[in-house]
Amino acid sequence: MKSLEWLVFDSVNDLNIYGGKINARTNSIWKCKRDKNNENYHNGARSFTVRKGNNIKVHKLTSINSNQAHVQIESCNLVNFFNDNIEAPEDSPNTDGIHISRSTNVNITDSNISTGDDCIAIIHRTIGVHIKNCNCGPGHGISIGSLGKVLESKEDIVQNIRVEDVVIKGTTNGVRIKTWAKHTDGLVQNITFHNITMQDVRNPIVINQRYCPNGNCPKPVPSLIQIKDISYSNIIGTSSSEIAIKFQWSKSKPCNVKLANINLTSSQNLKGKPLKSSCNNVKGSNQGIVVPRSCIRAFLFKKNSCVCNN
């Protein structure tokens, strides 16, 4: 039987890990995953897992070229990751940097994460995550979700997340919230993105409630996951896509978002093209300078989706 996990700490409290390197040497598994004609490949193992633990500290750990997620934090309370380093090529499939689920009071600070998937992914029943002074990229950015894939799961709750003083470079997304277009109840609440620098990021600010990564999903229905109390402030840098701010909210539960002091400009690949924002089913507010010009205000006067030029 092939293991799905390598180094695992299960039901261990007051755990302190200092230093160390894990190198999964995964080229063969990645090659199988990239082969679309190969449906029988083994997904490989997560490199480092902490599960059902309390008061966990991980300092100066290095994880390289994981089969799947490098670090899995599951059903834990009071976890501190600091000065850690995670590395994988940008074309390495499913190599999340840090994957957090069913956990509370998680702090990730002063760390560098470069992967082929989300630098940090936050999902099911996670409350209280603070991400500070980290570098992300390449990869898919920092994500909440995906949520809502499994109907009636009652797990799709994420609250009290703060991401600040972060540099995101060369990623396919910047800061993203994503839910499947299914009738699954859930809640994403009190999410703050503050003091973030984007460098050549394809989609810097994204909320997508029609998430369908492979394009072969059933006919979408309005997501029932409520997203509210979302704040973006002091976000600067460059976007490599024309639509730098994209809010695709569910029409069943449109709610509030705040933009304050946003200044995003075109990357060199756009050759000076003006950036845009795109809104659907959004209610919220703008404060200070917002570039590209926010479409939230326009939506307050129109019932349909809107796209605003810079």
C-alpha cells in the first residue's frame, strides 16, 4: 500500500520542531500527473502533517518538491509556523505549500513559499488564521477554498482570517476566495487582506463563486455559501491580466466588500493597456484611491454585472 503521508504527528501536544529538510524528489509522480492519458497514477504523499495537535511550533523547516501538499495542518489548535521555506517548480501539480483545515488559531510568519499550486490554502471549519511577512510565488496565490464542492457537508465555514505584509510574485492569482456553484450552505466571514504587494500577478484580487477548475462541471446553480465582511486595503503592485479586480459573487447571497487604497498598474506584458475591475452581484464600499476604478459603486445603480475601465 502506498502511503498518502510521510512525516506525521497525530494527537501530539506541545510539539516543537526546529530546522530540518524534507526533499521528496518527485519528478516521476509529477510526470504521471501531467500525462492526461494516464488515469491510474498514484497521487503521492503529503510531506509533513500535523493532526489533532495543540500548541505546535515549527521553525526553520524546509520542504522541497513534495508529491502533494508540502504541509498539512488538520484539526489543530494554536499552531505557529515561522521562518519556514517551501519550494517546488511552478509547473508541479497539486503542490500546495500549506493546507489548513478544521483548525483554529494558526499563525504563519516570515516564511517563503514557491509552489505549483496555492501557496496557502484555507478550507473547512478553519477559524483564526494570521499570515504575516511572507513571500508567495510562483504558484496560485493565497486562497480561501475551494468550498462547497460536497453537498450538505456542513464543513464549509472559514472565519477571522488576516493576511498582511505579504509579497505575491508571478502567481496565477493573488488573494482569492473560491466556492463551487452548488447548493451547499456555508459561511466565509471577516476576511482581511492588508498591505500586500503584487508583482506581475495574473489575477490580483478575486472572489469566484462559480469555481470550476476543469471546465466540466454540471450546470452551475447559485452558491449558497455566504461571503461577507471582506476587506482589501493598501494593495499595490502590477497585474499581468487586464481585469485586476474580479468579484463573481453568488446572486443568492450578495454581500459586502470594502476596497481601500488600492493601486494596481499594468505589467510590462500588457504594454500600457488600462486595467479594469469586474463585478457581479456585489455590494460594498470604496475608500481612498482605488485603481483600477472600482465597479462596486457602479453596481449599486445597476442590477446586472458591470465592467469599469480604469
